[in-house]
Amino acid sequence: MATQTVEKELVQLEKDYWEALKDGDLDTILRLTDNPSILTGAQGVASIDHGTYKQMMKNPNWSIEDYDISDVQVRMLNDDVAIVAYKVKEELTVDGKPVTLEAADASTWLRRGDSWVCSLHTESIIGDPFGRDRRAF
């Protein structure tokens, strides 16, 4: 029973993170983000501390208009480490233009004292696993 409660808490924290990104709520983003944290995705790999995160969020060229999380899976590695993975459909504005994408995301959450922080977040845009839908050969 306790594991199910923690799993629900972690899924809610993941949703809280998305809401904070959507709302531009930097305080919540930083409270939920390990310092530093690692981000991976189409842009590559980066280790980002809170100062860098603040700079990134000053004038972003994107905004999240809406999102929908589905197919959530949670795996507790131990009492203080968990992985949350899911599909997400994102409605964004990027450089002033609407963009819709679907991705597979995963976050590694660590318990620090009484709180959880996201230490690693990955995002993979869904499509052909060999990138054939993105490149002409």
C-alpha cells in the first residue's frame, strides 16, 4: 500500500512540474529540480544547475499551451529513488508558431529529506526509431 501512495505522489509531482513549466512558475520548477540535474533530448545532453535554469527560463522562445500525459509507468528502485516514464502530447508555441508533438519522457526522482527532486529528465520525440521520418536520404 505504501508503494502505491509514493507512486501516486511521484506521478502528481511530474504533473506539477509540467504545470509549473506551462505557468512559468520558476519557484516550483526549482523546488522540484535537483541541483544540478541532467536533461537529455533532441538537443543533446546537459547538466544544468539552478542558476543556469533561471537564465534559460528568463526569455524562452517557447511556451506550453497544453499537454496530456498517458501510459504512465513508475518503478521504485528503492525507497528513495524512482523512475517515472510516460507518453506526452504537447501543444506548444515555438518562435511564435504553434507546434504539436508526441514524445516519450522519463524522469528519475530522488528523495532528499522529506521532498522529491527530479535528477534526470529525458524526452524522445516519437517517430521512426531510425529517424527516417526526419531526414531525406
